[in-house]
Amino acid sequence: FQRFQNTIKDSDREIWLAYLDKNCIGKAHIYFDHEGAFIHDVGILPSQQNHGFGTELLKFIINDLISRQHYQMYLE
């Protein structure tokens, strides 16, 4: 819980949430530094896996990063 609170307060980090019918089903974290954007801690609830939600979450994040001109991206 403390790690999550620290992540929320850090201006170099973002947390993205994935929703299905108003229910949170997954998340991903992004860390920004001088090298680029590091996408990590990606997860989808087990009951919602194998439906393409993780893929769609990553596509959405990548497209957003490109639109903000973050061209160096790393998936950890």
C-alpha cells in the first residue's frame, strides 16, 4: 500500500487503470526518465485474461505516449 501511495505522488510515474463495465480489471505503471518511458507492472485480473484486455491496455498506453512524443519506450 505504501509503495502505491508513493507511486501516485511521484511526478515521474503514472498508473493506468483498465475498466470493463465500471469495474477495474487491470493496471499498468509507467516510469519516465531521461532514457524514455518504462512500462511495467502490467496486470489483468485472472478472470479477465485471454480476452485481449492486456493487449488493448498496452496499445492505448503506447499510442498515448507517442502522442506526447515519448518515442523511446521499454516494456519491463
